[in-house]
Amino acid sequence: MTDARRRQRILALSPGDRVEEAWSRLDIAPHYRCVRGPETGMAMVRGRMGGTGKAFHLGEMTLTRASVALEDGTLGHGWVKGRDHRHAELIALVDACAQHAEWEASLEEGVIAPLAARLAEEHEAQAEVAAATRVDFFTMVRGE
């Protein structure tokens, strides 16, 4: 997975207020303008049975997207499930800023890494809860 895809994934999966809080701690305040959106629409979600089967249409979900341009013309794009316009705009802003070498490291350390660690902790906690309810089924052979 590329750094940009990883960054987009982490920002989209993290709650908007958490992204906003991490962003506000940084000393980055670029001037930017919204090129597109934020706008809310629908996207078709596809699934696969067992993750490997034939793809099928699962249904639609609400999606918000935004595109921003920094003063130097650098474009950033952001997508998030739901209707949180600020979250999508902030993802686009982080995406645009991460394309600048001077901000990339501080964004990784101050925003992306803490959010990724928090997502990993939450995933582990959910896995532990699920593991506690796991039932192992087995078949007994009748002796005749």
C-alpha cells in the first residue's frame, strides 16, 4: 500500500473530531481554496462472499468528498463515509500538505502515526471481544 493510500485510509477511518484535534496541534496553516465540494452523494458498495467469491452489489452508502488547492496549486482530495463535510475537507487538506516535503514528516508524526496507533488499539479491543464469544463446533462420530 502506498503512503498516500495508507494516509487516506487512516484519515477516513478515524473520527472527524480526532483528525481535527491532531491537525490543530500542528503548526501548519496553509492558505487553500475548495476546488470541489465538500459535497455529499451516494456510492455503490460491492462485496464478496468470504472475501474471495464472486462480487455482488451490497447496497449504497452515503459518501462525502472534497478537493482543495493550496496557493501553489497542489491538489488534495478527501473522501469519507457519511455526511461530515469538515472531515472530508480536512482529509483533502492533509493530502495536499503531505505532498510537500517540508510538511510530510510532521504530518506523519503528528497526525497519521497517532491516528493509526489509536485505530490499531481499537481494532485489537474489538478482536478480543469477538474472540471471547467464539464457539468451536465439532462433530462427534457415532460408534456403531
